[in-house]
Amino acid sequence: LGEDLQRLWPLIYPEQSDTACFDNVLELLLMSGYPLAQAMMMMIPEAWEQHAHMDPRRRAFYEYHAAMMEPWDGPAAIAFTDGRQIGATLDRNGLRPARYILTDDDRVVLASESGVLPVPESRIVRKWRLQPGRMLLIDTDVGRIIDDDELKAQLAAARPYRQWVEALRVRLDALDAPQAHDAVPTPPTDLAARQRAFGYSVEDLRMVLAPMALQAEEAIGSMGDDAPLAVLSLHAKPLYAYFRQMFAQVTNPPLDAIREELVTSMERIMGPEGNLLVAGPASCRHVHLPAPVIDNDELAKLIHINDDGDLPGFECAVLPAL
């Protein structure tokens, strides 16, 4: 794209639909030279973190690209084409149906349900469904359906993704604890004072914490919230209450990272996002966290991560948030 790249911004407009945003990013990747299937694997990866039998090269492919872009998870069934290849993929959860048939005259019919077109059973050669994280790809140039394993093995072997990841990925649990670090202020011992300091309400104690303590479950409730915005409230609010996230009130239940660990992950990476349009090891320069919640000792590791100068590029500053 060269200098014309600057004319594309902003790539995503606030009023666009989810599908339009996805389409814009996919087209950018295609115009930048990515193969269609690879761009789709980058945007909608399969569940690779807990997949014990996945090819290590394919796992490295997903691990590398996870540092460049967060997954555009569904529930979603996506159909895509560049004019030569046409395909469909399902997100990692597989919560959307997508079924297809192949007829004896090389016709493929894919839809959310079977039987959308009247095709005699005698003409059907194969009948199957898209599985979570899998891809159906038809290449009209070569005139065949490319198998999911064959396609992904070819793309995963195209670059030394494992070498790039292992060379530059830093794991928080592997970092040495600093010899001495600033003491964390001792919290007040009075429980009520601590709850007030952190903005706990009676509703939090009764409706959120009580089910967690008694049944080891998270309370499920309506996603509607009629409380005033923090900036308009007459009561003191904790800092995070001022960063209210707007979301659609849909009926999908929340995913459970414990009971649905095969398709969810608590792992996080910290560091600058890589350049989507340039492939290379620099995109792996991140700190890997097994979970987003860290304790004070782990926080001290991050604060002092490059005190010895062993990890250039990782600089840390402590800012007051009072």
C-alpha cells in the first residue's frame, strides 16, 4: 500500500457494525499480502492454548499471532472469499451452526441448517458440519476442497514461528524476584474500613461475594444496570467505576474459564502490539502472564524487569494514581 496506507485511517468507524469492522480489517490484511486463509486464522484462531494434541508448529503460529491481534471471537460463523478461494470458518466455541453438503456434480451448499435447498439424497457425496475452529476452503484455481489440517500445516510451516516466540517471549513466572522492592502500604486491619476503601457495597457482599463463598459459583443476573454513572453520582466511587463499558444486553451466558477451559484462556501478554503488516520476531517482544490477576511480588518483578539491563525494550515507570 505504501504511502496510500495513511489515507485509510480510521480503518474502523464507531458507527460500523461488527461485520463491517471485521471486513475492513480482513481486507487490509489481504491488501498487505497475507493469504486469505492465514488472515482468517489470525482473526479467528481456534482454541490452541489447552489443545494437548495440536501440532507444535500450528500452536506456535497461533501463539505468535496472539501477540499481534486479539481474537475476533464469536459466537460467529463467517463465510469469506477473495474471488478465487471461498470458505467458511467457525469460532473456537462452535456456538453457531454451519452445515454443508457436497454433491456428485461438485456443488457445495453451506448454510446454518441442513436442507435449505432441495437436493436429492442420491446426489449427495458428503454431508458434514463445520466444527469449532475448523475451516472449509474451496480453491477454484485448483478445483478442490483443501483439508483443514493440510491448509493449516502449510501456513504454520511457512515461517519459523516457534523460534521467534521462544527467542523473545518473557514469562513472568520465570523472572527473578528483585532482591528488595518498595514495601506495599499495609492495609487497615478493620474489615469494614478496607471494604469502604475499595468501594464494596451491601449489594456486592450479598449478591456477588456470598454465592462465591457459599456455592463456589458466580452469581448470574440481569446485565441491566440502572445505577447512576459514577461521574453523575453523589456518592464516592472507586476509580474503575468511572470507566464504564457499554455492551449489548444479550442473553448469552458468560463463559466460565474453569469449566470451559478448553475454549477459554486467562493468559495475558503485556507489551506493545506488533505491526500487523510486518511479520517478524519483533512482534513477540512481550511479557507473558498466566492470569490477569497478579500479586505484589509479581508486580515488583514487572517494576524492576530491566534493572540489570538484561531485557532492553522493557521499561517500567511507576505513576501515582491518587
